[in-house]
Amino acid sequence: MTSDFSAAGVRVPDSKLARETTELVRDAASDLIYDHSRRVYFFGALQGRNRDLSFDPELLYTAAMFHDLGLGEPFHGSGRRFEVDSADEARRFLRARQVPEDSVRRVWTAIALHTTPGIPEFMEPEVALVTAGVEYDVLGIGYHDLTEADRAAVVALHPRPDFKQRILEAFTEGIRPKPETTFGNVKADVLAHYVPGFERGDFVRTILDSPWAE
């Protein structure tokens, strides 16, 4: 089952909010990020189905589609983690459309925590499933939890040519201008691999060098 709007039995929500989300991200993001974000939605929804989780497809779709917008050039000078920039963009978008504040909070949290393993899985389904979708598409975590046919249906709709190298390049370009935002998170690994001279923050050294005498 594959069309422009469905894959592996999962449908993109047919709503004004979802259509406007698609249009915004289609215009603002590269093909790489757009296709990745759509796969995150499909893989997250499929994981939700496997885990028997009840989730709001519209909120999951919005969070998945916005989750990497903060990597874009408009945010290179923000001085903030790209996850926060992405989450704030989603919040502005949703508030402008009078979406209930609890729903806005869920989307913001899902995006802000999508690179923080070990926490989202214990939160609301939309929060857990954005991370599950990201981890599936980028890291291959839970790869065999989905069938080969389901994977193929999603990838047929949104292919991933040379995805591993291209997404690492996108991460590098998105965070290179603000390396301080990688302290204590996984994106420090990206800069350590791809930016000559990068020195990651050291948590122990930060404690020992703090202004406290003891």
C-alpha cells in the first residue's frame, strides 16, 4: 500500500494542519531533510502500531516534519541547540493556528528530546514515537521490529540514496557554526569526526575548573 500519502498501512493525516505542515517543510528544507522527516513519521507510526500505543497522528506528523528544521541556515547563528530551534519553530506554527496548548507542548517536547535517548520512551506516545522514528531511520535501532515489506514501502515513497553520509553532512553543516551547543549530547561525535580542530566539552573538567573552591 503505497501512494503519495500512505505507506505500509500508515496514512499521512488528511487535515488542513497536516497539509500546511507539509507545505512549510517542503519549502523550507532540503529534499534530504524532507524525505527523512516523512520516513520518521511513517517509521514512528509503525513502531506505535507494534507497541500498541494510542497516539495522535496529526501531532506525530507535525513533530516528525519539524524535528530537523533547526539545522537550516536561518538558525546557524542562534547559539541554541538545533533541537530547540526546531521545536520553537513548530510551537510558533501551531500557536498561530490556535492548536491547544497541551498539544503544542507535546510537539515541542517530542522535537526537543529527539536526540536524548533514554527519556522519550517513558513519555507521551507522540514524544516516544518521534524518537523511535528518528532512531529507526538514522541509527537502525529496532530495525528488525518492522517487516522487510513495511520498510520497503516507506523507502519506496521516500528513498534514502547515500543517506548515511548525506545526513552526517547535514548535521555537520547545521551545528558547525555553534559547536558549544554539542556539549553533553551526541552531536559532539559528529563534529569530532568531521570538523578539524574541534574539541568537545569535558563534563569532568568543567566541574573541576568551576569557580567553586571545593
